[in-house]
Amino acid sequence: MKNIFDWIKCINTTKPPVGSFTDKDWDFWNSYMIHRFLSQNLDYLELVNEVQSLPPQDKKQIYSIYREYIPKNNKWNKYIKSKVKQPNKDLVIYIKDYFECSSKVAKEYITLLDKTQINRILTDIGIDKKELKQLLK
């Protein structure tokens, strides 16, 4: 059974042919994650962008393209994490309930409102000062 890192290694270094994998191996293939990991290397962005247009179910075709076009290398591509800080989950719930909107919209409101406005809303709801400090961290 192959995990995502095994598949990346197959694409980047070992390059075994498509027929060498079992059906069980292919069950662990995740096209989205393969695209995501390979796109961390700026040299592969154009290729990944093109290959993403294929249906994710075409696992063998996607693997074959990457196997052929990505040069053999042993370089590790650092995974890039989002730098956007997510608001406190409880705060999102309170804002969502206050405005009677979705979580997505509540997160937008949190970014648009300043601390004093959020503070007033939470006080109106009946949140005590101790919990208020926790929510606004």
C-alpha cells in the first residue's frame, strides 16, 4: 500500500511503470494531493496546471504524464502552509448566531469588524469578560 509520499517518490525518483502497481496501490492514489505536492515546486507549476485539467479518476494517465515530464531528482519540496490565521471557532459560532448567517460569512464579518465592535456584540450576547478575552486572542 502506497501513501502520498510513496507516490511522490515514484514520480520523482524511482519512476516504475504504471503496470507495476496493484489495484490496492491505486486505491491510495489521490490526484488532488499529488497535484498539490508537486505544485510546491515552482518549476512544475505549468505542468501541474495542465495535468489538473484531466479528470482525477484518470489516475494512471496522470501518473504517466508526471513520470515522463518530471526529471528524475531526489530534491525535497518544502510544503507551503497558509499564513492566514483562522479565527477562534467559538467566536465564529457566536458571530454566526448573532447575524444568523453561515460560518463563511461570519469569518468575513470577523475580518471586517474591529475588536471594539466584536467586543460589543459578544457583550450583548452575554459573554463574560473572562471568556471574551479567550475569544479575542
